[in-house]
Amino acid sequence: MIRDYKNPHPKKQKSLLGENAIILSQNYTNKEDDLDPREEEILQIVLEDYIKTGSPISSLLIVEKHNVKWSSATIRNILGSLSEKGYLYAPHRSSGKIPTAKGFRFFSKKIPTNLSPYQPTRDKQNIIQREFLKRKFEIPDLLESSCNILSILTNYMSIAIPPLAENSILRHIELIDIGNEEILVVILTRAGNVYSRILYVNENIPKNILEQISRFLNENFSGRDLREIHSLFLSGNITPLGEMYRYTAIIIDNLSKHFETLNEVKDIITAGIDKLVESLKENKINASIGSIYNLKDIFKEILKKSTEIDDIVVSIEGDKIPELFGLSILTGSYSMGGKNIGAMGVVGPNRMDYISAIQIIEYLRLMISSMITKINC
């Protein structure tokens, strides 16, 4: 993570995104990468030069451009060793080397955690203001604007998910009798999300009892997050008094089953798919808007998992998931009142400007968190 400016010492957190995900605030040792100091130095040079030029890097080129203390033959041997360890590969037999996904993960681990905050120029500030002023001051509109801004500022594809239900705070719950032993449940969260479900019960519940149960649920659970409420429902320790006891058990049993589906993210917000396709083509990777669109479920899962982590996370999985070949995904959670509720980020080629993208994501996730908190105070 770019350290939170309000909390300069964030806690380390275990990655929920698989062993290849890079959480920027965590420290990574040489032992994990099985590299000696010479290999690390040469690999870093190859990565930086390749990101700048997009061309394979040879030992001769390294000697000509950099003040290294080894001969071209020694560097060629080091490049061979790095290739054997999976950090580099040669697109053609006689060409220089190109970093693999593993190589780019090494680069991500070396990004410093004390990057300076993003400072938008006057023109960029105007873009940000215009995008936010186009829409209502409501969470869905703020996220749409944020995605547009992320794509414009980074020139990559941007992605975001709305607040996850399980991370939302209950504002109000309403039970409505719609006849035929069916009850409509309407759940309103502080984040502004509205969820509705129809419960099928095996008997008619009197309307006055239904009103009492609604009042009981609001008095006891408003202000709690939905995940906590679900756990309390499953505990079986909810015991309202009087006539509504039996009926409440029926309602809670049915609600528990529906709470399990509340956290399903139906879709994600995106912007700039065409920019990603264009940048991939520049890096000689075939892609189309359709092929990128088909990856939305993968992006969705990465965003959902990164919501649990108060860091910027770099996911480079092209060697594990063929569909993600050539792609780097940078994500960061956003919060409401200090509680992470969703995530946003960018998708770009492996050969991307990581530092600039990280600074911009951090800038926007802090901004959007502040806005969402103000909306729901």
C-alpha cells in the first residue's frame, strides 16, 4: 500500500488473493525470489529498461547503457540464470530478454511504500471536478465518475465494484405481507444500497405480528453490518418474547438463507476497455474488447478479495491464468467511516507505469472514501 496519510503505519495483512498477489506494504526477502545480489541488480535493470522501451534487453545493451562492473559475457550468463529461474525469456533465439509474469512480480515487490502523494496538475484537477459535477452526489454515481477519472488519468482500463452487502451497515429492514404465504423483505443500508427478497413461508403470519418482527429487527440490528447480522441469525440465540417468538424463528431461518446470496456482485463498473486493448496491441499482445469484457468475472473476484485488504494490491497472474497473460491488475479498497466496503483499480499491460498508477489509485480511493463517509454521516 501507499501508506495511508492518516495512518503511516498500516498493519500487515495476509493476502486473500493467492500466493502471487503483491501487497505493497509487506516486505519481501531475497530468499523468496532465490536470487543473489548480482541477479537482482541485473533483473532490476532489465525490468526498468523494458518498461521504458518495450524492446528485448541484451547483455551488450546493459553494458552500453549502464555503469555495471561486469563484462558482457558475465551479464549474458546472469541473464541465462534468470531465464532458467523463470524471470526472463527470449522471444527469439538470438534476441535479448523480456520479463515474465514472475519477473514483473519481482519488480512490484521492489516498489517503495513511501511514494509521494499524487499531485494533479491544474488541468487534471479540472477533469476530476468536471467528472464529479456531472453526476449526483450518490455512491453509484461517485463510483462511475471515479472509474472515468481513473481511466483518464492512467490511460488504462479502470474497474470498480459497488459496496459489498456483507460490508454494509443496516439502516432499515421492512417485512411486507404480499399474500400467498409470501413476504417481501426490503433491506436498506447506510451506503444507499437497497436489497429485496421474497421469503416463502409455510403459513400466514398475521400482519400485526409481522409489524412487531420488523420493529424488533430494526431495534436490535440497525447499525450492525450485514455479515455480523448473518452470524447472529445463524447462532440461534435470538429470542424475542411473547407471541412473535415462533414467527420470528421462521423469518430469521428464511432470512439466513437469503443473506448468503446478498454478497453476490452482479456486475462491475468499468471504463476505458478500448484503452487497454490499444495498449496491449502496442505491446504485441492480441486482445479485443470482447475478450477483455469476458474477463469481468475474474476482475470481480480480485476486487471482492482486495476489499478485505487495506493496501494497494498488485495481481500479475498471467503464468497461472492464461486469460490474464500480459495483464497487471492494481486494486485498492475504499471505505465508509473507516470500514472497507468496496474496491477499485486499473488493468494495464505488464509493461505499465506502476508507480504513477499506484499513486493515482491511492489518491482516488482516499477521495472517494471521504465522499462516501460524508454522504452517510
